[in-house]
Amino acid sequence: MRLGANLIYQGAGELARAAEALGYDLVLAAEGYRADAASVLGLVAGQTERIGLASGVMQIPARPPGTAALTAATLDALSEGRFRLGLGVSNPHVSDGWYGVRFDQPLGRTREYVDIVRRALAGGPVRYSGTHFSLPSYGKEDAPLHLFTERPSTQIPLYLAAVGPKSLQLAGELADGWLSGFTTPEHVAKSVAEIRSGAERARRDLDGFAIVPFVAMQVGDDLSEAANALRTHYTFLLGVGDPKDNFYCGLARQMGFEKEIAVFRDLLMSGDRPAAAAAVPLDFIDRTALIGPLPRVAERMTAFAEAGVTTLSIMVSANVTGTEGRLEILRQAAQALELSGVDG
């Protein structure tokens, strides 16, 4: 298992260079309320030489598949073949509220989207007639989707973000890797089983398949104090949209925190955000993050490796700190991985 780092746009170049110097496998840029992925990765591509770059993730409803393919090809060219395309359907609230795209039939939409992107990246004109996407849509056959980007290879690894069993199986069927946030070693192991099921159905093997969960991290002797540094992050993710279809609330309920999440949401809806943050269960943070003394963090890394993780990505964006604090987290994570003995 190797390390990755989920960047934040502030100080992204410095953080990426530090991760590269520390031997990290990958840096990822998310797409959300603060930044898009492509801009951050374009900056990082020009300031690094060896480390892999990935979108973690580009949101499928945010751009047509042709634009996603062109962006991927450009970033791959700029990074001289280091780019990995991470895609995800986002969630119903962002899909509708941000992009005006109905969140329906996400599996079918993802399947067609991936197909178009892969065809475009392979070169040659793309004409496509699907349930969700048609190219061209209005009969203009003279200018089909066709990329002319000069780059090292047509083979860009494509990773899918997935949560439910069917989407995990789709990742195993179609993708080169899986991206996941807010998870536990136990949940990773169950997810890998679903991914394997999808791969077997498609008669694929999983050799080289990337398993890349994102985890927050805070080193400290006191677990409660360490968790407090991550509470703003947890409050934000657990507070997005309706709790009935919030993926993170769903995971918390699956882990037995249904009552606690109900209390959290009530406090959040009342406008008392500090109280809501304090109500996020310590045990939930502990089980889904890396907190505590360095040897304890190393033990948790070992558990993730044993669950099948190939790259464990540290979410330096999750901590209430600045660039220097995030650089220290990267250094501590590297120390913990060395201590764990699972660096490979």
C-alpha cells in the first residue's frame, strides 16, 4: 500500500511537491464548493515531475463526456502521462442544484458516459446513440467528437467513485480503480467483494485495479482533541442536502449511529452549527479517520492495507489548519506508513 493526498486549492503546488518528495504515489483534486479539479491539477502538473495526478472526482453532471475526455487528455499531456481520471455522479442535491441535471438512472448514465470518454480518448471520431447521451444530438454529422491532443498514450486509467453495491459492481465491470471517501477498513473489504463480483461478471481480473479510499488524519495523544480538528469537515459532509439521500449519513446509519445522526441533523437545522459539530459521535470519527498517536495511526493503516487498499489518500483538506499544518500531516502520514511496514 502507498499513500496519496487529497489536495486543497490553497497551497496545492507546495503540498504536491512535498508529497512527491515524501514518496507519495498520487495527489488528487476534488470538485465541490470551493474549487474545480482541472484547474488545481493543471497547476500541480506544472510543478511536479513524478507523482501521479488524479481527479477525485470530476463530477459527471458537471460536464458533457466530450469535455471530460478533452480535459483528461489535456491534463495527461501536461503531466506527461501521469494523469488518472476519477469520475463520479455526485449526489442528487449537487446534480440538480448546481448543474440542473436530474439525478436519475445513475448506473446507466455512468456506463454510457464512461463508454464515450474511453472512445474519445482512444482517438478517432465518436458517434454515439444511447439512452442518456447522443453524439451528435441534432443530426450534425460533419463534426463528431474527435480529440487531437498530443499525449504519451491513449491509455488513461479511469477510476469510479461508488457507494452502493450496484455502483461498486459497475466499477469492477468498467473501471481501472475505485475511489471512496468516508469509509472504514471493514467497509472497504465489503466493497472490494462487490467490485470483484462485477469484475467476474464481466470476465475481468482485478490485477492492477486501484483501491483508493480517502481518509482524514490528525495525530495527537488525546483522541477527543484529535477528533475536534476534523469536526468542521464531518459537519460539512454530513450536512449536505437531505439526510435520507446523503451518502455520508447513510454510512453512519449503517454503522449504528442512526440516533446520533438524527440529533446532529436536528441541531444543524436549528442553526446551532457548533453544537451539531460537537454531536458528531467520537466513535464514528475514530472509525472513519486516522486519529491518535502515531503508532495507533500506523495500526489503522495496516488494517486498511489488509482490507485491500492499494493507495490510502490522506485528506489534508479535512483539518482546520493552514498550509504548514497540512505539510506536517503529510510528513506524519509518511512516518506512520513506514512504521506500519505495509509500504510497497
